Amino acid sequence: MIALLTLIGPAVVLGFLFGAAVGRRAGPPRTRAAWAGTVLLLLGTALAGASSGFVPGRPGLWLEAGALLLGAYLGGAALAAVMPGRRPAD
């Protein structure tokens, strides 16, 4: 995992920053369908991260990297969406 973060660290940081920009602009989910989609994304990320140790080779690397990047994006979006001083989307 440390080697993966060393190689994919800049992409994780960019994913977090991109998620923060999107979350800041969009804000928190407002509808029931948006909340359901958010929960499904979080569950999918957790499942991908948990199952990455069971997938060998290059596909396992892709799965683990994807889980890291999606987790960073979702974390940035969630953090920026709940920050005070956010302007609502027009």
C-alpha cells in the first residue's frame, strides 16, 4: 500500500482537489435519489477497497488504485460540500 501511494500519490491529491471543487460547487445531496446514489458510491468504494487484496496481479492494482482515487474524490467532495460560506449552485 505504501508503494502504491508513492506511485499514485499525486493522482490521489488531484482527485481530492477535483472532488473538493465539485463538492464546493454542487453542495450536499438534496433529493432522496441523490442520497441513494451517494450511499451506493460509498458502499462500492468500500467493497472495492476490501476486495482488492483478493484480486491478484495487474487487475488488483487497478482495483486498488481506483478505490483510492474514488475515495479521495468522494472525501474532497464531502468535505467541501459541508464547509460554511458555500454559495448555492445556480
